[in-house]
Amino acid sequence: MPLDVLIIDDSTAIRKILQRVLTQAELRVSSVHEAGDGLEALSILRTKSVNLVFSDVNMPNMDGLTFLREMRANSKWAKIPVVMITTEGSQATVMEAIRLGANSYVRKPFTPDQIKEKLAGLV
């Protein structure tokens, strides 16, 4: 099944890199929506069909953990797989993301193989 993906990162460059990595990982993607922060991402979720989310942790306005908490609180979005993307080395941040409902996480910089591995069993 082709994926409708939402990529949330305050860096336009990272969003573009992740799109390229999804292609290199040979994933079937039908559409990609981009958001610069959690608030923008929630707005996109209200209007677009999405079945996979990649979210940065550190962003202005609404960070990734707050976004994840808000997303999981909405029954319409509660089952959408979420992969957190982080530069954080902190195990506490990763554990908090998992506790809030993240399905997986990947540290920057990432490779197509790492993305493909993280998505195995999710989509």
C-alpha cells in the first residue's frame, strides 16, 4: 500500500533529505506533507489523510513530544505509526517518546537502510 507521509521538522533541508531517503529506501509513497512544527502538523492532520509520521523532537512553537501527546489523544490519529527523529543522545528523551506512543525512533544523521529497518512491521 502506498504511504501518505507527514514529515515534521523545523529544518527544510532535513525534510527534503528525509523525502529523498524514503525514495532511496524504495518505499512506495503516494504523498508527502511537510510541517515546520507540531502546531502546523496538527493542522495538516485535521485536513489530510496520513498513515505514517516522522517527527523531529526539538522544534519551535510545539516540540515533537508535545505533538505526539496531542496526536495520541485524538482517537482518529491514535493508531498512525510515528517515528521520532532526534539528534538527542539522551536515553530519557527516547524513553519519553516511546512512553507517549512513538512506534520507533532514529537518530540524525540517518541512512536509507536505517529508515527501512525502522519501518519494518510498521507499514
